[in-house]
Amino acid sequence: MKMIRAILRPENADLVADELSEAGFGSMTKINAFGRGKQMGITLGDIRYDELPKTMLMVVVEDEAVDEVVKIITYKAYTGNFGDGKIFVFPVEQAFTVRTGESGL
């Protein structure tokens, strides 16, 4: 299993989440966040915005599904501008359901 964490522009997060749901990856976590990437924020006139609003989507999938999920996220989140986001893929050793104590997805 792999956990995919995507840090995205908030205006694109719902588009990505909807597309992932339609593709059968409906279980996910969405977190509102703030951050900056390589561009170190933005400057508009005399005002510098150090940390920009972002949304983090987290989804855990089988190893074979990683490429499909990354493709969906990349396609739906792309604007071609700085700040489109970043995708991280982590190994998941175990997962447990709190209510039942069962292991697995």
C-alpha cells in the first residue's frame, strides 16, 4: 500500500477529489493548510504573502494504483503556474480501522 499526499491550490482540490471519487478512489482526507514552495510566496504591489492557502489531499491505495492516482491529480490540478502543487508517495506498512480493530484498507 502507498499513501499519496498532494498539496494543491484550494481552487483545484475539489476538482481532484471529484475525479478521484469517479475513478473509484473515494476514501480520502482533505486538510486545509498554508505553505510555500520554491517561489517563496508571492509579492503583489508592496505586500508580500509568505504563506499561501493550500489544500492537502491524502489517499491510501494499492501499489498498482499509484500511477493512475498521480496521473489524475496531475491532470486535474495543472494550471502551468507556480504553486500548482506537489505530490508525495509514501509506503504504508499497516492500516487499522479504529472502530473494528481490523487491519488492511
